[in-house]
Amino acid sequence: MTNLFYLIIIFNRQWINGDRIEEADVDVQTDAFLDRPPSPLFIPQSTGKDICTQIETGDLFDFDLEVKPIVETLVGKTVEQALIEVAEEEELAKIREQQREYEEIRNAELIELQRLEEQERRLRAEKERRMKQAQEALRLEQDAAQKIAARAFAKAYLQDLVPSVFNNLRENGYFYDPVENEIETSFMPWLMNKTMTHVNQLVLGRTILDSIIRDVVNQRIDDYDKLAEALKQTIEGGIDMGTSTGDIVHSSEQNIENLESNHGELNVTMDNNTNEGGEISNGALLNDETDEREEEQTNANEDAGGEQ
């Protein structure tokens, strides 16, 4: 180790001085460590004096003499314990016998008790059944009495009620004659409708006729006024011209006849128009009746087809 240290120092000096030296590797192996020996047992240093005593055989303990009371005690205790266990076994056997006898007696008493309870239960059930039968019979008797009373009351009450109910139903239309109902619901409305239509047509015709008559009367009044004025002018002119009064009267009568003939033709025309209007109204009525009958026949056929 020291040599290696010196070599390192020399190497460092030469390296510092710049001189290069030869290099070599050197190995050094140290010895292995030896096991440490075990430490010796520590024994403190004794102090005082050592003394010993010699005991001969039989000086301190005689086995045969000392063990005899112990053996007698153990044997006595063992025998006593055995006797106690035998007595306990006999006592347990007697207790079991008594318990078995008690169980038998108790089971017999329980069986008898169950028999008595079952008998009591049957008696109680029979009593309840008889009571229920009596109550049911009483209830049925009361129900029968109530039904009889209700039937008598209902009979007395309905004796006058049924006729009044039927009368009210008949008056309200629930009981009716089919023919009468058909006439009231179908024929009478149709007849009233047709009658009102015909009456309206008559009223319309009369209104038109009144208007025509009013126009004709007004026209005749105007014509008479014009004729009177013309006659007056003619008379005045004839007098001036020397015409005779008879000629003037004759010409006036001819004018009046012409007006009357024209009025007669107008009346004939109005009568013809009125008759034609009546025929048209009758034809319209016939056409309406035919259409309604065809419509009723079609509805009846449709109802029959729906029922099939």
C-alpha cells in the first residue's frame, strides 16, 4: 500500500514536470477477514466462602412412609366419589321413572281434557246452529209477513194506478192507432202543404186579377174622360160649323160601342188567362203529387232493401 502511494506521488511529479515515464499496472490483494471468535461466557467472580452439606440416605425423606397417607387419601376419595356417582345414577333412574309416570298421567289428562273440550265445542256448535236456525226461521217468517203486506199494499195502490198510467200513456201518444198516426204524421202535413200552395196560388191569381181590373178601370176612366172632352170639343165645333145634334150623338154612340167592345175583348182575354192559370195550377199540383208519390215509393224500396 505504501509502495503504491509512492508510485502515485512520483507519477504526479513527473507528470507535472512534463517527463513521460513508462506506465505499468500493479495489483494488490488484501487478505480476507477472519471470523471473530465467540465471546466467552461471563462468569462473575464469586465472593464469600463455599460451604457444602452431606445428606445420607434416609435422613430427609422415606418414600414408603411418606406415600402411605397420600395413597390412603386418594383411594378413600376415589371410593367415596364412586359411591356418590352410583347413588346419583340410582337417583337419576328413579327420577326418570317418576318423570315417565308423570308424563303418562299428564298425557292421559291431556287426552281427557281434549275429549272434554271437543265435546264442549260440539255442544257449543250445535247450540249456535240451533240458534241460527231459529233466527233464520224467524227472519223468513218476518220476510214472508213483509212480502204479504207489501203485496197487499202494492195491489191496493196499483189497482187505481195502472188504469191512470195507461190513460196517461194513451193521452201522451204512446198507445196509438197506426192508421191515425200515419194520417196525422204523413198525410195531414202533406195535405196542408198542398192546400196552402193552392190557396197561395189562388190568392196570387186574385191579386193579379185585381191589379188588371184596377188598370182596366183606370184606363176606362181615362178613356171616358178623353171621350167626354172630345165630345165636348166636337159639340162646340159642330155648333160652330152647323153640324146637327143627331150626327154628333150618333158618332158618340159609335165611340162608346167601340170602347165597350174593346172592354169585352179585354175581359174575355182576362178570363182566358185566369182559366189558363187555373189549369197550370192544377197541372202543377198533379205534377207535385206525382213527384211526391214517386219519392215515397223510392224511400219505401230503400227501406225494404235495408231490412233485407
